[in-house]
Amino acid sequence: MSTKVAIVYHSGYGHTAVLADKVAQGVRDAGQTPVVLPIESATQDFKPILDAITEADAVVFGAPTYMGDVSGVFKVFADATSAVFFTGGWKDKLAAGFTNSHSFAGDKGHALASLTILAAQHGMNWVNLGVAPPAVTAAERGPETINRVGSFVGVAAQSDNASPEITPPAGDRETARLLGVRVAEAAVRWTRGAQPALSDAA
Ligand SMILES: Cc1cc2nc3c(=O)[nH]c(=O)nc-3n(C[C@H](O)[C@H](O)[C@H](O)COP(=O)(O)O)c2cc1C
């Protein structure tokens, strides 16, 4: 049976959505099933997304960095997950995350920290990026470089003020694909290990 990875993200202007598509491609490349769930607005009914995460084996959260944190729309969604918090419905699920902003730093780390805390509050287990920062000089880092800004906790992409067709660049897209592969492979191992005897001992 295929392992399901939910990819839940907000993107105000389409750049973070590019990364979501690449994470999904990575999940498919690992032979597993991505379930792509865009958050369209702060006023939508979040229940279908919450239910889809509950059904998935792992979830990858994505949000653009706005004012040094996840976007407000994503935060409204995060608050809505409190409905699941009270049931412990996502405990022991795997989680990971990605963000994207205009600046190289741009306080993206703070947005990724918010995603890890969201996962931790639900008792989920965080899967980090697992891609070493580039072993080249800063001058040698180009748009094709994987993990260009050198993030550990998740994907930290950088987009210019241009169309999502051309930015974020190829290296950031590939970094997002690699996160999808990593989460899917981790989820396969994690669900295989969830034998009843082990669960009963928890
Ligand atoms: C309200 C707002 C706040 C932003 N704050 C930041 C920020 O704190 N750091 C940064 O580097 N870029 C910031 N940006 C730039 C966005 O992160 C950047 O345009 C990103 O590519 C948008 O992603 P999206 O197209 O998925 O919405 C901000 C943009 C907006 C609209």
C-alpha cells in the first residue's frame, strides 16, 4: 500500500506553491502518494484539510515568510488545527516544512521554527532537510545550488520579485524535491515500524 504524504501550504503570490509542487514530485519519485492541499484563504472551511492530514502518514507544511513568520493565512489555519490538538489525532505522525521569502535570510528561520512548534504541539516527529549546506564559496553559490542559503531544519527558498515561473530558482526547487523524497522514505520506514505490539507499549 502506498504511503500518503499531505502537503499543506499557503502561497499569496505563487512562489511557495512552486515548492509545494516540487515536494509532491519528490514524494512521487520515492514511489509514494502526495496529497497536495493548498490553503486558499483565512475564511475557508479547514475541515477537509484537517481530515486529509489525519488520513496521511506524514505532512509537509509550507508557508511564505511574511514579516518574519509564517503568513497570516497559514497562521489562521494553524490555529484551526487546535480542533485536532484536543483529540491527539496527529500524535506520532511525521512532519516537515518549507518556506520561501525575498531576502536570503529574511527571518525565514523564524517561520520554519513556527512550523516545527506546530508539529511539536501535535506530538508529531520532525523530519529535517538532511541536505548539507553547499561546500562552495559564497561567490560560487548560484541559482542551481542545492540548499543555497544553508538551512538544516527545512527548505528555505529565496524568490526575487518576479514571476513564479522563473523564481525561486532551480536549486531551491530541487531542494524542495529532495525534501519530498526524504519525507516519503522516512514515512515508509515509520509506518512499517508501527506494529501493534510496539504501539501498545507506548
Ligand atoms: C506581507 C509581506 C511580508 C513579507 N515579509 C517578508 C520578510 O519578512 N522577509 C522576506 O525576506 N521577505 C518578505 N516578503 C517577501 C515574500 O516572502 C516573497 O515575496 C515570497 O516569494 C512570497 O511568496 P508567495 O508568492 O508564495 O506568497 C514579504 C511579502 C509580503 C507580501
